[in-house]
Amino acid sequence: METTNIVDFARRDGITDALTDLLRTGAQQLIATAVEAELAGYLAQFSDLRTEAGHAAVVRNGHHPERPFQTSIGPVSVRIPKVRSKDGTPVTFRSALVPPYVRRTKTLEAALPWLYLKGISSGEMGAALKVLLGPDAAGLSANTVSRLKRDWAKEYDGWKDAAFDDEPIVYIWADGVYSGLRGEDDKLCALVVVGVTARGKKRFLAIEDGMRESTQSWREVLLSLKIRGMNAPKLAIGDGAMGFWAALDEVYPTSRQQRCWQHKTMNVLNCLPKLSQPKAKAAIHNIWQAETKEDADKAFDLFIKIYEPKYPKAALCLQKDREELMAFFDFPAQHWQSIRTSNPIESAFATIRHRTKRSKGCLSRDGMLHMIFKLGQCAEQNWRKLRGFDYLAKVITGVTFKDGIEATNPDQIAA
């Protein structure tokens, strides 16, 4: 039984839309006018060339056969003029607007990988485009997606080796993203690093294949970033995976560390019985939602005092990263929402698991890595600047912050 996620509309072929037909006719006329203008400019280059009889040496010579050109409003028929030289010199007119062998617009070409990345398999691509563009949407096959995937591989290879510009990276978020693979017992662990620049722009810095977030894998990622020109970030945010932090200490020893409170909360709650989890979760929230580090320390000590006697594993899980969990208090309060967790990576890759399920395990290891790269680029386009990005310059210059507020006198700094 064939399964598909394409919903075809009843009597789709018989549906007519007067407005769409009008737009398509208008587009056809505009293209014809633009191509004629191109031809006039081309013939103007030969205006000085004359035959012995005084006639123009290069003239029009009819049209090429009409061909459909796929656009976002459906197929538009295009006829490209031909030229010939009366003295036998070879001349060819090529339209820049409608190049030879091009059968679709760039926006439609861009829609193909988008549909694929969002869950339409290559085998279903023709049906999807038929629903979107009508029954005449021809020439858009699974081979197109296969070719595009090869282009993604080349694009990824160039991206991961590109040098950084001079704009410093202030914060980085690091995490491992796991996805299922065909024919392999282990899961691909894509080691992902996202950074924020001095202007507050978030961008992907690294998406590399790793072996279950090992120290060696993270060391290779960070060394690659350093070779490409990345400075030591002021703060690195991630979960409790020991591999990344050990590698960070080696490659960027001056960078501060901030453990992700979301991951830490889940790890602590896993050490408690379900009946105790709601109350413990509220107690943990009281720590990282405190307005000052002093209040957070009091809430922290209270949690340890309450849960250590009965649940020492839960208390130890929280206690072992105490200093790293509290690092955000030394940075601007406007940034706390972003630097307390690794959510920038988690939210960006939420769709990867959906696309992995849709692929039905038909991706290779490299194919999955390239898909993660393209999905990351899609997510990056929708990211907003970091809240309070105007404070990043102060973080770069080493201004001291206490409880999220800039320390302006010696007593505050000493405290």
C-alpha cells in the first residue's frame, strides 16, 4: 500500500482561476517585451556592420520553438528570438532573463529543497508540485532533488572551512544533536556550535560529525574554529556533557562556562520519584529565577538541605556544577534569558527529528549531516538579534556586572 503525505484536491485539474490566468498572461507579455529589449541591445552591437549592399549584417531570424517556463504562478510559455549573420559569421543570441535549458525560476528552484527539508520525500515531489502549480508542472523530478543534495554537500564543505571575519564572537552555545541513520547501530551525533557576534547576530559556527560528544570530537571542532580565526568567547553555554567542557578548557581556557538550567533541571528530577518532582522543580526554578546571586545561593542551599538526606544523588547532581550554573549573574540581565539555557540550539533543531522520521531511515551519514546543515541555515534566517545586544560591547571590553547590573563603583565590584 502506497503511503504519501500529499493531499490532492478533488477536481484539481478542472479548477480555473481568472486572476491567476490574468497574471500568467501578463507575465508572458512582460517576458516577451523584456526579451525583445534584450535582443534590441544585442543587435545594437552589430549596427556598424554592413553587407556590400549596405544592409545590416546581423538580423533577426524568427524564433526558437515555444517552451514552457515554470514559475510560482504556473507555467508560462516563452519564445526566444533567433538571429543570423548574412556574411556567415557565427552569432547566437542568448537571453539573460531566460537562459538556455533553464526550465524554472530561481524561486521555484529554491522551493524544491524547502519542500524536501520540510518532509516531502523526493519520490513525492512531483505530486506535491502538481498540487501547488497545477497539472502542467512538469520537469520537476526526484533527480532534481538528488542534484541539489550534491550541491548541498559542496556548499557544506566550503562553509565549514571558511575563515571568520574580524567581528568577535561573544557567546557560544554548544550541543550534540542525535538523529537516526540507515544501516548503522550508532546514531549520528552532530556537534553544533552557535555563536552571537558583537552586533547581536546569531549564527552557526560549526556543524560537525562526532562520536557521541567525546572530548576528542569536541576538541577537533573547537580547534577547527580556532584555526578559522574565532576568538575566545566570553561565555560558553551547554549541558553537562563532560566532553565539551574538557575540550573547552584546553582550547579556550579563558572562556567562562554556563551550564544549561533546562538540562540540569531534567537531570536532577530524574533522580527523584515522580511524586517529589513538581515541588523539586519549583525549588530549582527559585534558584535560577532569583534576582540576585545572593538570593540564588540561599535557594540553592535550601534545596540541598531539603533533598540531600533522602535523595543524595539529586543533591549531588545539582551541587557538582554550582559555580558554572551561577555564571550568568556576572553578565547583563538583558542576556539572562538567552544564556541560562541552550535553547537557541534546541529550538533550531526541533524540525530535524520530524524530517528524520519522514525520511524513513533512507539517509546516509553524510546525507543526514548535510540536511542538518541546510535546516540550520533555514532556522538562522528567522533568528532575531540577541535581546539587549547593545550591552555586548561592554562584555567584550571587560566591564564588570554584578547581578546583571553594571558595577560602577569599587564597593560593588569588591562585593
